[in-house]
Amino acid sequence: MYFLYSCVSAVTLLLASPWLAWRAARHGKYRHNLRERFGSLPPALNAERQSSIWIHAVSVGEVLAARALIPGLRARYPDLRLFVSTTTRTGRDVASARLDDVDGLFYFPLDFAWPVRRVLQRIQPRLLLIVETEIWPHVLRACRQQGVPAMLINARISDRSFPRYKAARPVLRGVLHDFARIGAQSQRSADRLLAMGAPADRVAVTGSLKFDALDWSAANRSLSDHPARRVFGQLSERPVFVAASTLRGEDDLVLDTFEALRARTSGAVLLLAPRHPERFDEVTALAARRGLHVSRRTHIEPDAPLAADVIVLDTVGELASLFGFATVVFVGGSLVDRGGHNILEPALFGKPIIVGPSMHNFPDIASSFLEAQALVQVPDGAALTTAVLDLMSDAGQRDELGSRARRLLEAHRGATQRTLDEIARVLPPTAGAMSPASPPAVAAAVREPR
């Protein structure tokens, strides 16, 4: 199986190479990390070959989820180094900015036997933690051969991916047996993992780390103390429509909504945050062609008068903290068929949240919010406009939606402790290690939304 998998992977990489080269030339992708992808890590990264825990977090969402575990891992395994790998550049940038207490970052190797062996030889892991749903046969096989237990944590299986995974059960079953433990976000994901061939005695429902990974202190901070107050402080007196993590096909719909809002509401401003950095120029031009006064975040001087109608957020890692300035939030990737993006960060600030119909990347979270009436889901761009106008004119409805969302977050905390307990079953804590502080009162169990 592994030989056939390697051949298919090699042919796929070869066929994709012209497209990858075009992306590298046009957007600067891949060029700066190619050596790491082939297992050649920076010389200074664990040069002493000390034992470690390897955490793989493919992109931004997984990095932020992994952040919740870092203090507990440090407390329980003080003698082990912590290394984090990512796949995407934005994930790497966020890890550099938000993961303070790790010993090194690197790009995840291509899933061929020899790059994986090179990485294992360098970082000397005692444990591999893979966040969410990354199933790489050669990585798992190499870990098994070298006696390194691997765990899948915060695992979720989306509605879209489940049929494909289930069809591949004859192959996946053996690969999933290479995981020592699997911690699923919900009972739904746990059941799907079992249907894919995961061993029943190794799967547990631990909940979503994303609830615990939120920056609760930032949400409780006054806007007058906000790090970006000198840029965005003027927005505290204006109606602010935040469109977060938008994808191509959504920006025009958002701008349609904003123009309707602007016609009705004096002083309204749109904070538009494209999901991918390579689209910053495109989205800026799109808004400017409508005759709107557009400013990019990086072009706004501190304390300068903020006269823009539209602010394009062209920074990475800042959006989460800016929800505090929002009046209404739309979370993108949901009006196009891409499965949506994380709604927890605006919920943390108690903001009313709107999404489109496509939320299959977060089925459990979206279902929980809809059941609690803490989320507005719309079918299309016209309905988005109606929802934004209604919420902007009804402070009571905004406050109720935001309060329900915040209470829901409080009720779902505790996945970090449950995940650490699962890790301890695979890698017992170091003798004399400190016990991580217990989290606040949490729900006794992670329940599947009805």
C-alpha cells in the first residue's frame, strides 16, 4: 500500500508542479520553505537532538486551537521541548505571533518516507500530536516504526469529507490504527471516525479546543486599552460592519450590503478582512471601483483622522482582537460553498454573528449556535443585506444574540483538560511535573446538538 501511495503522491506532485511554480512566481508562495518541506530543517532547530513533543497544526485555526494545550504540556512535560509544524504560510505567521512558549517552528514535510525520517531524526519526538484531521500514512508509519506514539486531537470529520473517508475505509482502517489515541470534538465526529475504521477502544470525545484557545482576557479588556486604539479608537462611536475571512465571490455581496447600510445609516464603516493575503490588492480595488473611500489597514497612521468608508484589513493575526469594535459581524467562507470559518472569536466579544448557508467545516459548532439562537444564518446575499440592516437598527436584538453566543462559549470550555488527560494515557507526565490549573466550571459532557 505504501509503495502505491508514494507513486500516486509523486505523480500528483509532478502534475501539480506547474501550478505550484505559477503560485510561487505570482504570490511568493512555497519558495521560502521548500527546503523544510523536504525535511531539511534550520540548523539551529534542536541542534542538540533533545527529546520533544511535535505538534502539527496545518493552518490558522489549528494553530489557535493548539495554543490552548501549550501551558498544560509545559507543566506536565518540563523536560521535553515543544515544536510546532504548520502547512500554510498564514498558519506559520500566526504561530510566530501567537505561540510564545514553544521551542521552534517548521513547515510540515511532504509525506514521503525520506523527508519524514529526516524530521524525526532532528526533532526526536517522544509524541506526535496532530490537530484536527490530518492523516498522513508515511508520517504515521515512520512514527510507529520508531516507537513514537501519535495522537489525533481535536478531531472533526466534516459532512463533505465523510463520504470520501468512508469509501476509503479499507485503506484508512490500517492507517487509523497507527494512532495511539484519538480525541474527537463531538460524538458525531467520533462516530464517523469509527465508521472509517478507527479502533473503538482508542476514540474518546474530548470537545473542541477552540473554545479554550480563545483569548478571554482580550475580550474582557476595555477598548480604551486596546493595542490598536490609536488606529481604530474612532470607530467606537460609529456603526461598524465587520466582514471576516471573506473568499472570492463574497466581497461583492458584502459591498452590496454595505452600500445599502451606508445609504440608511450615517457614519457606517466596513472592516473587510479577506481570508488570503494574496487577495488584499484585489479586494481593495474592488471596493475602490464602487467609488468608496478605501484605506488599507497598514496605510493608516496612528491618531490620524479615519475618514474611510471601507478599511481592508491587510494584516495577519489581528482580526480576532478587532471584533471588539464591531457592531455586526459576517463570517465568510459561508456564502460560497467553502464550508465557513470560525465563529467563536466574534462570539467571545458578544457580537451578533451572521453566516451563509455553507458551514459544513464547523457542523457541530454551527448547530450548537443555531440551537441556542445565538447565530443568524442567511441563504444568500440579499438576505445578508436584510439581516445586517435589521440588526443595525435593533440594539436589543444585537445584545441578545451576542449574550447567547457568549454564554454558549462559557458552557463548552474544558476540552483542554480532557485532551491532556488523553495525552497522559499515552505519555505519562514527567515525575514531579506541575498539574495544570483546572479550568473554570464546564459542562459535564460534550453533547451533540439535537
